[in-house]
Amino acid sequence: LDSKPSAEPSPTNGGDAGTPDAASAAATSATVIAEDDIPAPEISSSPVEKYTTTKDGEKVGEIAKSLGVDVWDVIFLNHFTFPSMAPSSKVLKGTEIFVPSNKAKVDACSDALRNNAEFGGASEATQWYYCADDETPKDIAEKFNVDCKELVRRNRDRLQGLQPFSNLMEGTKVQVSHFDRHMDTRVPYCHWTFPDDTIEDSEPSYMMALKLNRKTRSEAKFRPVEYSFAVPVSKYE
């Protein structure tokens, strides 16, 4: 990344973006994003898109609102390029900033009914359906246009004895898409076991952490070892 003078647009944190003062301030902190010079990402995030501002003086908060994204997501994604960016920061026309991708929002939806209603079934996430009382896998398969045998096979590990005409209780969670995806079976983690132990016989480990109350300044003076005990120490008589 190269810093260039005010001829290139960049966010500013005060004043009108088009004034000479704003342009002068921008000259010292502006960072221009070149198409082929984007550095390797130092953060992990969902997919992002580039947004180019169309007028001087747009605020970051207003841009986020118009795009339907969280302003703090925008600030997070642009932190390394514009460290001083804030919701009230004004941006010059033509500035390129990163914003959360709409596709990421769609793919975050795993509710089958909401996915169909709001996104037309475009989400690539594994879809789940919470059934009504007495619904059967056959009813659900017809509702989502999937193969009933595949639906039963994929959900039988979670719902023991599931059959095409099984009457399900209200709220039962049923997978209705991506039957070919491998779903990990997660088990509690054991820190150590004996060589002949099995997963079924092993107890999960529980870790507890206590926040340290660190002393500062005059309180951080040397203390005898008994000060670290959980109970007070008195003289034995």
C-alpha cells in the first residue's frame, strides 16, 4: 500500500470532506487501495465486497445503514487501512472500503422456512426445519421437494427409529438439505485417559479459570508466601 496526497480520496474524521483542510489532513493519513496491491489479509472474516462512495461527506454510519450492514462490521473490516475510522467519520467521494458481503448474510441463514421466504432458497448453509405437531418425514420431504428416503436416512442418527410415516412432535429439528455433507459427531474432550479406555467409558474434562487480581504500584510489594494461602495463617501455640 502506498500513501498518496489528497488527489486520492480517503476517510476523514472531521469537517467537510471536500474542504482544503480536510484534503490536507487526508494527505497525511490516506491509504489508497489498488486493485492488484491488496495485501494478504491479517484478519479472518466472512466474504466481503468493495463499496465505492459516490459523494463527498458520506458518513460511515450512513453508508452501513444504506447497505443494511452493521457499522462496526464495516469499521472492523477497514481497521488496517483506516485505523481512525468511526461511525461519524466522513468519507471523500471515490473512496473504496470493505463491507460485509450480502452473500454472507444469505449463507448465514440455516432456517429452511426463512431461507425460502426471504432469500428464495439461495442460502448454501445446511437447512433445518422445525416441524409442526404430527408431521411426518414424508410431509416434510414433499414440502421442501427432497427425496423422502434421503431425508429419513440423514436424520435417523439423530432421531432413532425414524420412518417415512413417523409422527413427529412439534419443534423436532429435521435436516432438509445437503444430505451429502458430512456432519461431525462431537463428543466431550478428555485431557487424558488410560490406554485401554474407550470413549464411552471416559468422563469429559472440565477446566476452571480464576481471574487474577493483580496488584499494582504500592500494593505490588513483596509479600511472604502465606499471603497467597486461601485462609489466614496464625501463630501456632
